[in-house]
Amino acid sequence: MKARAAIILSALTLSACSTILPPEGAVGPVTMAPGAELIGRTVQLQTANGQTSTLHFAENGVVHAQFGSQQVQGNWVANGSNICFAWAGAPRECWPYTAPFRAGQTVSLTSDRGNQVRVTLQ
């Protein structure tokens, strides 16, 4: 009887361990790189003067923008505290980035160049 109780107790202990331990091959919690929620997505910008523009973010750091009737391509990078843009013929500009953007949520931002925008992830 003691042997049977020991086997049952061992089986219960082992089954409890399997629910506590991470799955085989797991290396820890999965975290997204800063700006990952933007890749393949579009954001709509509204400037302080009411002009609406769109930015489409590519995985390779390229951003396609439509400012009114003008279409341009630039580069973007997110580092966890800023999202920065480089456009041909324009100085680099960074927005504060303290949390991932959420679809449908509008965020008001002021860039390091003093430009105020309302940004909505589509």
C-alpha cells in the first residue's frame, strides 16, 4: 500500500511540475521589438492645421507617406523611446514613443522639431 501511495504521489508531483515549467524549447517571455506593431500597417496623421496624411511602415525600415497629393519614401526606426523619420531633403524628426500604438486609438504627439500631430493606427 505504501508503494502504491508513493507512486500516486510521484505521479501527482510530476504532473504538477509539467504545468509550472515552460514548454520544452521556451527561452522566456516573448517581447516585441519597439515599433513592431507598425510593420505592414498604416497610420493616419492629422497636423495641428488640419492636414491629413498617411504613413505605411515596411519591415525593412522604409516608410511610404502621402502628404496631401505628394507621395514620398523615407526611413524609420523605433528605439523604445522615440520613432524617428528621415526624409530626403528634410532634417530627421522624432516622435516620443513610450508604448505601442493600438489600432483605432488616437494619440497626440509633439515631435522634437515642435510639430504637433494626432496619430491613429489603422
